[in-house]
Amino acid sequence: MAREDGQMIRSWNPAGAILRGNSLGDTDWGADRVVLDVGTLRVAFAVVALTLFVLFYAVTYRSTRSAYSGWWCAALVLFLTGAAGYLLDGTPHQVWANPLANSLLVAGSVGVWAAARSLRQQPINTWQLLAAPALTAVASALDNPAVNDWSGGPVFLAMMCVMFSFSYAEMRALPPDYSHVQGPLTAASGLLALFYFGRWLVFLVDGPRGPTFLTFFGSEVTTLVTMALLMFVSFGMAAMSTEQLTKDLSLRASRDGLTGLLNRSGFLELAGDELRRIERSGRSASLILADLDHFKAVNDEHGHSAGDSALQAFAAACTGCVRSTDIVARYGGEEFVILLPGASPDLAEAIAKEIGLRLKIMDSPDIPRLPTASFGIAVTGTGTADLGKTIAAADAALYQAKAQGRNRVVRAAD
């Protein structure tokens, strides 16, 4: 992932047969030191990237099919082809090879960001994938690429820094216990972001031929740093991909496919854990059990697609009214359950009424009028949280709401 610092100029020195060039990577056979030239390092980097891609695709992606491993495979291919493009420096093809290589390497860093973002299952838009590479390509093409082997350098370095910074932010946004390898991967993204920020800053101040830039951020240093970090993070990529697949399967097993809410088993597991935490803290919680009124009539009169729309509308009304700490689930059929940790009965009743009002004003393309809903509310005892008893109490209150005419909220007796 390194930029070419200058075209190699080979000349024969009769006194010492010195191979010279204007980059830090010149090899001086007449001195006591030997420094690898940048072309050799880039070939080595390409070989490493190709090897990692083959292994990662064959072993990890084909077995897990996880989004994380897919984006990393794409990033490795982009890094490989981008590094190969710089091998055309000093040839007539430099005019198109350098801008293309710049944009491919930036696209590779975008792939790293997309991989990190996929761990949180966040949407990735097309413009987010194309913006940075396109900007880099335009800046490089307009900066005399035929004679300037650092064409578009400031934009290229800035985009690399930005995308690795975004990757770092995505990794930091994961829960602390998401994976046992997220720490090293987060650190690697942060180090690359800092390194490219340093390259960009020194490039602006010192220039691509300046001694500080060549010593600390030249092509040789960059290629070695990125190669080492790439091999380092590769050990964690396979583990992260497997863990993502496991979490995805677990999520599917605990989610209702129609509404996207937790299903019954998922709710019982999470709510049980939450109530145990509440019990240790000495607090209480409220639980709402809701049921759509005359739901069978909706299916009979308008068809099952209308019933599905009604369920989805009620789920949307619930998620739009509850707090971020509340747990919402489709409990079964047209019945829904909400656990509100630390909520008083008054707050639970207010939330239930708000859900009913929101459902009333919602529209559906499959049904002229959405059904109303009845709600039963129960409260756990302070420091004595029993999920089964609380659900039973809320169910009894829901039964009373149905008996009293539906479309209402009833609290369970203390």
C-alpha cells in the first residue's frame, strides 16, 4: 500500500558498480549498507497479499460466507492490484497506472471499513464505497500523472487515513465482549490511521522528496509496515469471520422473521438475564403483554398478507415508542411482550397508550384499517423478579382488558 517516491535511475559506476536512484530504497553495492529497493518490496507485498487472499478465500470465506470475510477478500484483491500498478512507474503507462493504483488502494481501505461495519450489521450504501476512490482518481488524474509519480498524493494519503480511521471507529463501536480478537484488529486499524495521518502531514510540510518523509514515511517503510500489519491481522480475520457467522446464526434463531423482533425463546433468554440483574440491584421492572384485537377477522376478511401487515405495523409502533433499554418481542401469533427495566406502572401504561395511538394513525397498503390492541401490565416485586409469574400476571390483566371491551390498558393487581 505504498506510493512510489521517485523513478529509479540506474547508472553504471566503473569505480564501484553502484546502482543508484532518487528514492530511499536505492541499493548501494559500494557501501557497507544494503537497503531493499521499493520494487522488490512491492513484489513481496503483492505475493503476501495474493497468498493471504487464496488462503482466506479458500479456507474462511467458502466455509463461512460471512460478510466480514467477503469484504476482506475484496480488500486483499484491491491491495494486490493497486500495489502491482505502481510497478509501472517510470514507464509510459505511468500516466494511467498511478491514478488507477491510487484509487485501487483507497478502495482496498474502503473494503477494510466495510468489513468492520458489517460486524455491526449496518447498511453500506454504494456512494459510501465509491466516494473516496473516485475522489482519489480524479485528483490523481488532474495532477500531471505522466511526469509526477506522486500525482494526487495529498488526497490519496488523506483518503487512506480517513478510511482506516472509520474502520477504527467501527471496531470501537462493537460491544467490548464481541470477540476475543477485536482488540488486536482495532489496534491495527488505529495504527494504520495514525501512520497515514503522519504520512499526509509530513508530505504537506516536507514534500515527497524531503528527508523526514523519506526516512520515516517513504515507500519502503510504508510497504514494510503495511505488510507486517496485514500478516498480523490475518490471524484474527478467520476467527472474526467464524464468530460473525456464529452470531448471525444465533441472531436468526432468536428473531422473528416477519417483524424483526425477538421471538419467544429469544425474549425469555434476554429478559431472564435482565431480571436477574434487576434483582441484584434491588430495582423493579414493568412488563406489557399486548394482543391485537379481532386479528382472526383481519385474516378472514382481507387475507393473510393483511394480517402480516398488521403485525409488522404493530411491531413498528412498539419499537418507535419504547426506550433503548427495553426488550420487545413477538411472543406468539398476534401477541407481543415488552419488558421495561426500572419502569414504573405509570410509565408502562403511558408507553402502552402511546403504542395504541401510534397504531391508530398508521396506514397499511394491505388493509383499510389496522386493528386496535389490548394491553395488560404487571410489575415485578422490588428485588424479587420472577419472569414466569410476571408474565402470568400481565396475561391475566390482558384477559381483563379483552373482557372489558378491548382497545384498552389494564394493570394487574399488586
